[in-house]
Amino acid sequence: MGNQSFATAINCMDGRAQLPVIHWMQKQYGAEYIDMITEAGPTKFLLEGSEEQLASVHAKIRISAENHGSGVVAIVGHYDCAGNPCPKEDKVQQIRSSVDLIHSWDFPVDVIGLYVNDQWEVEVVTE
């Protein structure tokens, strides 16, 4: 879904991962604004969070999709994450599993997985 005013990213609170994702999504989707849902280690948060924590993320995605018209949600993991320190291979699997989780919520959005590497560049994990 291209040329939306808004897109959404479930990203780490780590500031190093913010701008690369914002810029990539703006370019890739033509979105002027990126709604950021942030947590320390967002994939770990999604996969191991409590029902209340997941309900909070669900509500934020709903607001972004329904009120802002976001057509895409990116699940982001990154290099050197203090909130979820693990090898890239593990992180990529967590991103894929998180994408599956968000898909299961049946929002009318595309859900993609992104990894921000050690050069602070965005790599597509799933589309």
C-alpha cells in the first residue's frame, strides 16, 4: 500500500534505530508521518508480553490504522539491542514470528519485518 500519509513502525526505543526506519518508510511508502510504537526490544516484547501489554500495542495499531489511515505496519529489530540482546539470526526469526502475530490480528494493513544492521541501514526481512 503506497502513498499513504501515515505508516506505522513497532520499533525499539533505542534512538539509533528511529531515523533509519523513519526515512526508509517515508521513501518506501511515500508516507509523510510514521507512527512509532516503541518498546525496549520490541520483538521480545511482542512474543513474551502479557495480555495487557499486547492489548496496548493492539490498541495503538488500531488508532494508527483507523484514525490515521496507516496502510503498513513494520516490525523492527536492530543490531546491538540492549532490551533484547541476541544474534542477528535469532532476531530475524523473532521479527518473522512477530509479523505473524500482527497478521493474526487482522488489521487492514500490510505487515512487514525490518532489521536495522550494524551500519544503521534497514534490511527487509519479510514483505
